[in-house]
Amino acid sequence: MQQQPPLAIPDDSRAPTSDLLARIANLEHALRECDTAITELREQNAQLQAVIDHIPYAIYWKDRDLVYRGANRRFAADLDLGAPEAIIGRTDADLPWQAAEVAAFEAIDRRVLATQKPEYDDDETVIHPNGTQEWFETYKLPLVDASGKLIGVLATYNNITARKRAEATVDAQATLLQELSTPVIPITDQVLVLPLVGAIDSRRAQQVLAAVLDQLAASHAQIVFLDITGVPIIDTQVAHALIQTSQAVQLLGARLVLTGIRPEVAQALVGLGVELGAIVTYSTLQRGLADVPSLHALLTRAGK
């Protein structure tokens, strides 16, 4: 049997090697482009993080499962987390909130997700484990991606505790000033004195009336001296307030005595055509107090 010659295999090993090297070069180039793109994205993210870290409000965002996916440094500092990255992957249940607060926060988040409408609250409050209370002004809105797909909730808040406490202080001071501006002073069991100082508007007139009636109900006094020596201007509004107070006092079985009627005040009342009716008047509080026995006699004759 004749032996066949060996098959001739063409030597084309150079071509596959060349193609492989070209593919490797292309891959290396693509990897360098990817590395460059990743570096640029990291720099952009760092710049964005730096921007939101410098915003003077706390900012955070959650995914649709209400898991935290990011925050700024202010939010992390409020929770003593050290860095914004520490919040990622946590939920409100992992934070130092009370159970009722967690439920309230998550209810708002779910409502924002369901309605896809922002919500604003200027009276959100948190009670810390040490018992201190803080107030926040919060704004939550749906978070969407570039295609408009809903991906979570974005929120920002501002701690307004200092403002709330200042407002409470101002309110307390205003209440104190109101009480001081309408001091009803018992001279005896039967006599009250209310010295008025400063302008009288409709609000203060109501305060005067309420203060007098409250004190009358508590003391059962018979005579109320309303001294207007310190009231700079007597106009129609003030005159009507005085008449209304006198009528209310009479309904409680007492008598209003108006003191501090200076000449210019008397002239103003005449000019306004104001009839004070049955209100007893004196030029000074001192004269009125000196005439208390006569006033008691007058009440007795009137059958009180």
C-alpha cells in the first residue's frame, strides 16, 4: 500500500495573532475610556455631594421601599452618623425615632409616592430619647429619574426649634404685657380699680372688658373704678368701649366709675357727641376713691 504524503497545513498563524493583538488593543482602549468615564462620574458625584453638603438645610432621599439612598452632611450631623454614606441602606426604624414618629414619617413618604405630589409641613416635631423636643419645617417631593420614572422620595428640612421657642417666648411676653396693661386691683372687697395706660384699640377694649368681668365674677365687688388718666386719645371707639364696659358691669349688679376725665378729654367727648349715660365720672382717681361712701349710698338707693 502506497504511503500518502502528509497534509500541508498553511502557515497563517500570523493573521490570527495580529487580529488578537488588535482586539486586545481595542479592549484596552475601551477600558481606558471606561476608567476615564468612571473618574469623571466620581468627580461629578463628589462635586454634587459638595454642593448639597454646603446647602444650609438637611437633605436626604429614599428609594420606593423607603430605604435611605443618600443624604448631605447636615442630615448626617443631625443624626450623629459621621458621614452621609453611613445612612445608605438604613430605614427610619434604624434611626433614633420613636415608633409613632417612624410611622408618621413613613406615612407621609408613602402618600408622596402614591399621589406623586409634594407635601409641606411647617410644624413637624421630634422628641429625642433625652426628652428634648425639636420642630422642623419639611418639604418632601417625588423623586424621578431622567425618563420620568418614579424612583423614590426626596426630602429637605430646616430645624426651626429656635424660631418656635422664640415665638413661644414672644407669645408669653405678649400675654404678660396684656395682663399688665389691664391690671384689675382690688382696693377693698367691694371696690376694684383698673388704671389704663396707653392707646386703646378694639382688641385692648375687649381685654379690658374681659378682665373687669372676670374679676367682678370672682370678687362680687360693687364698684369698679376705670381710670383713663394715662389714655392719650379718647375717640369714638374708646368711648363706645367705655359704654359697653359700663353696661356689662351693671348687668353683674355693680357700677362703673370713670376717673381721669381731664378738660381736654371732656371736650373731646362733647365734640364726639358721646353720651356716657349713667356712668359716674370724676376728674381724678383720688377724688373718686374719697367719694366711695357716697357711691355705696347711691347704689343702695338705686336698689343696686
